[in-house]
Amino acid sequence: MTSKVESCARGPLHTPPLTFCFASTTINRAGVVNSASFVTGISPGGLATILGTTLSGGMISQAGLPWPTELGGVTVLVNGETAQLLYVSDTVINFLAPADLVPGTASLTVTGAEAAASLLVPVTAVAPGIFFDYTTNFGAILIAGTSHRTEQQPAARGQYMSIYCTGLGAVRPTSSGLMATVSQPQVSVANVLSPVQFSGLVPGYNGGLYVVNVQVPKSVPSGAQPLVLSIDGVSSNSVKVAIQ
């Protein structure tokens, strides 16, 4: 359930000595979600988003790599462990869930200069979510090896696509130095299974951002088609992909 704490203190930094209270920091009910799918809950090593009010005391900050554990005076604790932060504002915080979380329930606390708020959050081993354009529902799916999204350049049958997502769970090192997912996902385009070439973390990031490379099946029809990714029996949000 939602928890909020009002922070009261004694002056005087900028005021005569008196007691004053800051506005309360609040995390929305069911307001900790997968950053890609917006489904409630977090997964180990996945990117997650906190939705609330007065989360950062009016500060807006975006971090570069490596992501810090304190940003704009804000920290996020998950089961007492500081999480890495990507972005903070009064209404949104994006963070990387610790990789050592275990399925069940985790205690999450947002602490800022003015106030703090806590919430119990469901944790699942995997929580696949595909990043997408909110206005069109086209997924963050690129022609492999290029910067072209499929809505700009539809994928040809037999061509490879790169699906950008999060929440695919545990990873392991490969002989080539990449970090591949322990479990192999399945990808369907228009209900046709697509061969997966690689599934793992995007190189150069702190973690959290996964890429799944798949080949477009020969039997997929042309046009905007639904694409769904599943891993360990859990399905992602359905997004659009454009096929030639």
C-alpha cells in the first residue's frame, strides 16, 4: 500500500527559528513499474520506474554512465540496498533494480532532502517488457546493425531485428565477452515464432537494458504486425513491428 512521510524540521537556514513542514513525498499505489511495459513490480537487474509526487523536492536530474546511487539529492533503497539511478524528478524516478533480488516482496524507500516514502513491491524472477512509442505502440525494434526503427524502414523477411527490452532476468558471460540471458526467450511476430540469434545485456551499459536479436520469419505477413516476447513462461507487452 502507499506510504508517505511528512518531513518536519527546525529552522533557520532561510527563515527565523520556527518549526516548518515540507510537502509530503508519496509513491502512487502500484506505482513501482517495469520501465518498458509499465506493469507493476520489479525484477532482478531490470529497469524500473517509480511514480509519485514530490519525489525529488523539485529537482530534475539525469545521470550519465556509470549510473550513481545518489542523484539530485535522492536515493532509492531496495531491501536496504542502494539502487543505481538514471533519472529523478518530482513525479518519476528511473532506477536499476539490484541484481541479487529474490522473488517475493521487496521494501522500497525513496529518500530525498525533504522527505521519504516507502512501499512494498512485488519481485519476480523475470518481467519482460519491450520499450515502445506510447503514441503509436511501435516497439523499440531496429534493423540489426543500424539505427533504423522498423516504422521508418520495415524489416524484410529473413532480415535480423534487434528488440530493446528489460526484465529478462539473470545473465551469464559468454566466450565472446557478452552477457547472455540464462534463459532463452521466445519471440513471435504475428503469432509466428522467430528464431532468436542472441539475448542478453546491451554492451556498454551498467545493466538493465537487454537486446534480443531475431530473424524475421519467411511466413510473416506484411504491414504492422504484433510482436510479443516471452521468457520462462512470462509474456511481455505486445508491440507493433513493421514488415515489408
